[in-house]
Amino acid sequence: MGLFDRFKKKDKNIDIDLKFTNSIENELLFSKATQCLQENENEEAISLFNQILKTEPDNIHALNGKGSGLMQSGRLDDAEEIFNRSLEIKDNEMAYLNKAIICGNTGDYDKAIGYCDRIIELYPGLKDVAQGLRNTFIENKNENSDTDTSEFNTEAQELIERANKLKDTNEIWKNDLHSEITPDMPEFRRVTEWEAWELYEAAIRKDPKCETLVTSYINEIKAKLLSEFLFFNVTMNEDFNPERELDRLKLNIIMDMANDNYTAAMVATKQILTTIDENDIDAINYKGALSFYYDEIDEAIECFETVAESGGIYLFYGDFNKTFALRRKTMITGDADYMVQAMDIYDEMLKDPQTFEKVKPYQREILDRLQDFMKVPLF
């Protein structure tokens, strides 16, 4: 007795939503093929997708599934042909996304970036995923080519050179966090990353041709700043269970962010908030941090305010992380009031002996920069 015979005998009146195909038989085949892909049984998956395509040759879901199986098997040329066929039938995000990945794997970074740009333009729901891939392709492109700024105008070259010197210094706040801070301590100044970021963006304004190169440098700065954000250690929960989906996802998110895999971190964060618990404070905190990385600053601020409102240790985490978003908001808008808000948050934290040592270097840095900002912008 075959799969469909068993299905029909079980319940003649059973109702299945036809989400990806035009028949119950093909819907069952599609479900099994997708499971095979997830288990890396690629040849079986390809065979099942081919069965669907015999009766539905223009089914883009089956075509994209087959292409994914070919990709995972390392047959990139064959996979690209399938995705091209899918796009001939209908523009669709999954075909573009997979073509971007193929181009990235083969070193055609310009084309990969172009596909990501198209996804960002046409499919807002995949913006974060496409932007994460785009950043990766830009970084890989720059790593595999000699850095040459000679094609940019003189002003942009000078700004990039200044920014690179700042970015590559090793003046890290955290190295000083365990030093005793006293009123007579020599003035502490550490603004290298923020100033470098501002200089890079100024270079782009002076010569837009440098954007691809400079964006990879800015992403390095964002990653370094993101490593200073505060998150609750979920393993400290009494009922922590790594086998439980929620706990496992949270651990994966932290590890992904630590490894600069922000696309995966965002996907997992959205999974928590959309399918498990839309009010999970840890996930909202992750979303705020990732929104900061993707320059969705208003969303980041909103997330951190929600985290802080939950109270307890999250009040400190949310407010502290929010200061980074406020600092970036000043950079974007030119409005120093946002830095003043960050200063007010630090001033409140300095009243608590438990947070004084953590916060003081940040407070001194932002005060120094705020004074500079009030006098004249950086450039």
C-alpha cells in the first residue's frame, strides 16, 4: 500500500490546505521533499520535487526546492539553471536569494550584491536577511581584493585614511573597566570607533563610489560596538534546558552574534517573537541590538525601552543598550539632544555603585564628544 493509499484510507474527508501545489498528492510530496532537504537527503529531495514537476512543470516552489537540493549537493551550475527557470515563470524572492548565494560562493560578489539589492527593493519581509548577506558579500569582496582608494576623490581618500587609523587602534573601553576610576584620574578619551564611523560616512558623502568599500569597514565597527551590548545569560535560569526550543534558540542567537552571523541571529529572533512568545524580553533585547546593526534605530530604541520597562536587571540592560542607539540617532539626524538623553541615562546609572564602574568610561566618552559636537561637527 502506497503513501497516498494509506492517506485516503485514514480519512476520506480529511482536508489539507494546498499551500505549494495544486493537489493533495503533490502537497504530501512537497512536505516530504522539504523534510529531506532539512535532513540533507538531497538526492531524495530532488527526486520528489521532480515528481511534482511532472504534473506541475511551472510550480516555482518545486523548482526552488529542486534548486536548493542541487545547491546543497554542490551542483551550482545546475542549481542556477533551475532558479533561472523559476524566475522566467515569475519574479520570486527565494530564487533571487539562492542566486545571490550561488554568486557569492563562486566569487561573483558584484552580482551577488545586486541580487541582494533587488530583494531589499522588492521584498521588505526579507530585508534583514538580504542586508546581512549583502554585508557578508561586501566584506568577502574586500578581503579578496587589494584595498585601493585611488579611484576616489581626494577628500574621500583623506577621510578614509583618517578613519582607518582610528578604527585600527586598540583603545578598547573594556580594557579599562576594572581599573579604579577616581576624580583625579587623567582625562579618559576613547572615541576612535564612533569618530571612525562618522568619518567613513563623510567619505561616502564626498564620493559615493567608495560606499561598497567603506560599508565593510562600518560593519566592523558595528560588530565591535555590538559586542559591548548587555544581554541576560539564559543559562543562569533555574529551569534552563538546552533541549527546549526557546532556550536553544536564545543560545544560538548569542553565538551567532558573537560570530558576526547577524542574518541567522535575526531569523532566530523573529522565530521566537512570531511563533513562541511575542513578549519575550530577551528576544526583544536581541531584536533591538540587531536593529542597531541594521541601522533601524527607531525600532532599536523602541525595543530597548520595552526591555527597560520590564524592570529588574532588564532596566539596566535596556537603558544601557539604548544609549548606543541614541548616540547613533545623533549621527543620523545631527540633533545633539539624543546624545543628551544618553548622558542623562548614564548620570542616573552613576548613582548606583553596582553600575558605576561599568558606566563611567562611557559617560566620560560621550560627554567629551558632546562638548566637541556643541562646538563644531567632526568635519
